[in-house]
Amino acid sequence: MLKNVVADMVCIRKSKFACNGASVKVSSMKYTINKFIFFISTLMTLLCVAFTSTAQYKEFKLSAKGDTLNIIDKKNLKQGKWVVVVTELRGEPGYEEEGYFKDGKKTGSWRRYNSTGDILAVENYKFGGKDGVQEYFTFLGDLIRHEEWRGFNPDAPYDTIAVYGQGNNEITNYKIVKAEQYSVPHGEWKYYTPGQKLIKFETYDRGHLLKTVDGAGIANTKATQEIIDANAKPKEVLEYEKKYSKKKKGHLENTGKTSL
């Protein structure tokens, strides 16, 4: 009888181990299923986000890196980063430019390259028009022109213009038109040779040319400046005079007497 009890106990232990093994397998399967469900739900969420973000675009392109480019929204307005490729036409070399649009208008810095990737221009825009410094380069990378612009955005969306009669200066009517952004030269314009030697200098104030200096004028201006710099007092002398003048001023305030 004792043998039978021992045998029963052994059977019980074996069945217990078998049950534990089955329990471990079930837990492992549940963990794998939960990971799979999490992966699927994450993937669906990302797809929904991507679909939602692109659904608001009428057109767009994807770069080789997966970036979204050349977006046209539902209102037919250009948005975000754009890469514009202009092919060669009637002997004019092609080029490529890249920058950003906001509500159909250029904004920020735009760069232009030739077909081999050399920089041709760096332009800055505001309100869709040129604003700030614009720089243009040769195919070798030399600066040939430096421009400064100021962009204006109309305060009112519409403007009223006069309509003149034919053959006279009499106003016959007025017409309401949509006000457009405009840009004017404002600041310094510099022109260089391919070797970056300054050959012309202009100064503008809100579209009005104030001064033009070229050729001998630039040489004379440069020579004059060199003379001024040569005759200027050394830095040490200026610092001494400044320090001495402060001491002298303090002495006069204390004594009320001069050295004369």
C-alpha cells in the first residue's frame, strides 16, 4: 500500500510540473499577443496622423529622405519648404532654388544654385517680396553684387487708383484694386568685378537713389579714408587724453581754478 501512495505522489508532482509548464506557455503567448496588438495600434495611429496631415494638402512631393516638399494646400496656396527646378531655355542656363513659402508668399532666406550645385544667389524675403540683404555670385563663387531692399506690406487689402482719360491728364473715374506687396531698394548697393574689386557704390532711401560713386570716385574715397586713418591719433593717445581730461575736470570741480 505504501508503494501505491508513493506512486500517487509522484504522479501528482509530475502533473503539477506539467501544469506549470502549460501556464508558462500561456503567459508567453499572451505577452506576444499584447506586443503584436501594441505594434498594430501604434502603426495605425501613425498612419492616421500621416493621412490627416497630408489630407489637408492638395499636392505635395516627398524627397529622398522622406521630407514633405512643394506643398499646395486646399486653398491652392504654396506652403512649407519648396525646391524649384528651372530647366535651360533658349540659351539661358537652368538653375535650382530652395526656400520656404507661407500662404503662397516667399519668406525667409532663399538660395539659388546652378546645375552643378554652385551657389548663385542668396535672397531674403518678407511679405512675399525682397527684404534685407541680397547677394549674387559668379559661377566661381565671387560676389558680384550686394543689394539691400525693404519690403512693404499694404495696411489695407484694397487700394483706389485714378483712371485718366485718353489724350489728357483729367481723371475720369476711380477703380478699386487689390493692394499688393511691394519692395524697393533701401540701403547700400555694391557692384564688383569677378575678382571682387568694388567698381560702383549706390545708396538708396526707400526707392530713391541718393548717391552714386564709381570709378575714380571710389578710388578718391578710398584714398581720402586712408589719409584720415593715417592722421588719426593712436589708440593709446586717445585713452590717455580721455583719462587726463577726467582728472582735469575733477580738479577744476574741487578747486575752481585752472592751471593758467
